[in-house]
Amino acid sequence: MESNGDRDSLREQLREIERGELVSWVVYPPTPVWWTVGFGLWAAAFALVVGLLDGFVQSLAQLGLILAMFAAIAWDRRRRGTYPSGLPPRDFRRAILTMALGAAAVAGAAWLIGEQVGTWWAAATAGVGAGVVVAWYEHEYAAIAARLRERLL
């Protein structure tokens, strides 16, 4: 028969495991102010590359933009020291889904505007839309992370 001490010890071990799993999701340095603007500029540049360039030049420009995004992610990983891996905690899933749907909506709107109005308007839509989606996500993520940190302490 288990004693209360064993159950309490097991409960405490499970709590420590939960803390360890959550730490990379909730403990991180503040996001730089330029992060949102950078994503907006990147999205606008991507729309311009798709809309204005063709062939090999377009491929090179897209490769450059993809490498720039990988560089930004690598920089962020080094800055954070640890990076979330695995499935996100349940608390973050709604925000992540909303961000993904927002990004898809911005991409769709930019494509439609590009087809109906013009490439420059599509780039403006992509840039502003991506900036808004990333700003919202950063704000939501920070609020969720703060609640989780409070719960873990």
C-alpha cells in the first residue's frame, strides 16, 4: 500500500517534469521591437519577388529570402539559448492555430489583390497583414507565457 509520502513525492516529480517541459516555451528574452516590422518587410519582399520577377532571377531572390528567414530563426535560437521543441503546450495551441489561419488569410488576400489590382498593392497587403498577424501573435504568446510562468511558480 502506498503512503501519502510516496504519492506526494510522485506528484512533486511530475510537477518538476512539467516545469522542465514548459521552460523553453515560457522563459525567453523580450522580442525585439523590429521583429514585427522585419516580418512585414520580408512578406512584402516575397510578394514583390513573386509578382515582378521570373525564371532564374526569381528563384535566386526567393532563395535569398528563404536564407534570410533561416538566418533570423538561427539568430533567435541563439538569443533565446533554448528553443521550444515538440508539441506546444495546450495553452498555446489556439494562438498558434489563429496565427497560422491569419497568415493563410493574408497570403490569400495578397494573392487576390495581386491578381485583381496589382503587385505593389499585393506587397503592401502582405507586408501590413504579416506585421499585424505577427504583432498579435507576439502579444498573445507573451500573455499566455506570463500566465503559465505564474502557474509554475
